[in-house]
Amino acid sequence: MKPKELPVRLANIMKEFSLLPETLLSMPSVVEVSGLYKQSLNDLLLFEDVHETNEEKLNHIHTFSYHHLDRFTESLIRIRDRHKDVVLMTAQGVMEMKEAHSVNANIEANVQYFLDRFYMNRVSIRMLINQHTLLFGGSPNTHNHIGCIDPHCDVIRVIEDAYTNARFLCDQYYLASPELIIKHHNERDHKTYILKSPHEKGNNSPITVVYVPSHLYHMLFELFKNSMRAVVEFHESKSETLPPLEIIVVLGSEDLTIKLSDQGGGISRSLMDMLFNYMYSTAQPPATALLDTPPLAGYGYGLPLSRLYARYFHGDLVLTSLEGYGTDALIYLKAISSEANELLPVYNKTCQRQYTTSHQTNDWSSQVNSAMFIRPFSTS
Ligand SMILES: O=S(=O)(c1ccc(O)cc1O)N1Cc2ccccc2C1
């Protein structure tokens, strides 16, 4: 890791903090988060000079830097631990703001823009810290992982783990849970394999990708929770057997796509945007009642954060819903590792303009033109 990478990323997002609407910046939880970042930046700056030494101190630095490296790694671990509740704290700050002030579309747009970049910045900082502590922290290397990156991440296995754990939660709370059918299609050998039940081991070559298993798990666990809840609640009054979830994994030449389909009744287009909106996901209006009773409560940020994990390595997470029937959730990953570099927020004029310009009001309007709705007399 370039020695200045971490302080640069911390400093970038701290500068952006200062552009936030005062109504959010002044919230107690946000003030506390800002304090954590200042503290952590100061911790890192203590190591600033270690890398800039002239020749004659080099020998001294060698012994010192080994000792220093330990202190540097310890400092990173302390920073990672200090920031472990930042997502919850900022969500609390959003909640405090909604209770204390009226929020207009402009503030909502700024909060959405900021939190996407703030959480992406945080994912990248935690990634750097984990890489450093795993590579230099002395812990034994888990079977040729590079830090937290698995060069042969077995997608089906992570799907099975996420399904099993989400299903356990679902059974505990609803005393029922849908089955899962897994299909996978490999562009290279043009065959589609169907695994009826997840524990059945297919004898075909596993679909693997260079990825961070914990990121993939986080996304899948979130999607399984949503789909299981949807299927159980949509069908419980119908006392039918629950329709199974279906997953298809397709390894293409550029994309590795995972599509999870449920028959959970879906969601209307007008509500869909709320699922990724930090302001709605932290509020308690009926709209989020959909997704915030136990055991899925407290996962209000689950979808926006999962989408950030997907986008961090230039992938994406997309929902398409058929209201009244069910929802497809698609995770797109880069099939080629060289394409999967980090996607980082950049602090520049464009970003500053985002906070300073007021968002244009709607420049489309819906006209009811009665002439269009005059039915021709029916001939039937
Ligand atoms: O909005 S959803 O279509 C939905 C959203 C995301 C997802 O991953 C899967 C989904 O199915 N859906 C979530 C949910 C919860 C309780 C009752 C009904 C529903 C409908």
C-alpha cells in the first residue's frame, strides 16, 4: 500500500463532510463520527515521517521501522475497531435530522449522494486495513488468499452458505422457509447445470471468481433475507406450499451474473426507489414497514450497502420487480480480475458542485389529455 494512501482517503472524505448540509452536520451522532475521523487521521500522521528519512538514518530506521511496522499495524487495528459502528452512527444522525428538521428534496439528494460516497470510501479504507493487517499482521495465511481476496472464490459455495444462514433465521422467525433451486451456466462449455438442492454436489468445474468472499456473502445474505421474507409473507395467508427461490449463476466473457428470483409478490415502481434511499431506509413510515420487522429489522441499509459492495469492484446490484408476482435481484461481478479494480469517490469540482447547486425541479410534467382517453364506442 502506498504509505500515504490511507491518510489521503480519510482526508478526502473529511473534506466532503464539511460540504454536508448544516442540518445534518450539526447532529450529535454526525459530530461524533467526524471526531472519529479526525482522531484516526491524527493517528496515521504520526507515521508520516517514518517513510521520509535521509540516507544516514536508514540503518536506524530499518530496526526502528520493523518495530514501527508493528506499531503501525496496531494503529490500523485500533482505527478499524474505533470505526466499527460508523454506519449505525450515521444512520442515527440521519434519523436525528429527520426528527429535528423538515427535509426538502435538495437535502435528501445531498444526503443520498454523500452517504453513497462516504460508505464507499469506508469500504475502501477497511479493505486497505484488512489487506495490510492480514499480510503483515502475522496471522497465518488461509489457503493462498491474498489478504481478504480469494483468487478462486467458489460462487456456488458462498451462495449455499448465505442461503443456509438466511434460511435458519427465516425458519426461526416464520417457522417456514422456501427451498432454493440453483442453476449455473458456463459460457465456455455452453451447458446449464441444475442443482436441485444446494447440498447436492455437482461434478462440474465450480464457477470461481477473484473476489472478496465476505463482500459476496454480505450481498447474498441481504438478498436471501429480503426474498425469504417476501415469499413467506406473500404466501402465508394462502396456506399454499411456498414457491422455491431460484438462483442462476452465469459466467460470461466479461460479466459473472447471479440472479435471485422470488415469487414474493414484488414491489411497485413507485416504491422501488425507497429501497435504496438512505432517508427512507432510516425512517419509520409505512413504506419501510415492508422490510423492517424482525429478524430483518435493522437491515434498513442492507440494499444500498450491498449495492456499494458490488460497485466497489465495478460490478452492480439491480432489482427488477413484477408487482403482484415477485422480484429478480441481480448481482453483476467482473469475470476478469484485471477489470475489477477499486471504484473510488473523487473529491473534485464536480463533487463540490453537487453540494452547492440546487437540484433542478422536475422538467417533465404529466398532462391528462382527456381526448386520449375517450374510448371509441365498443363494437363488441
Ligand atoms: O420489495 S420486494 O419485492 C424485494 C426487494 C428486494 C429483494 O431483494 C427481494 C424482494 O422480494 N419484497 C420485499 C418484501 C418483504 C415483505 C413482504 C413483501 C416483500 C416484497
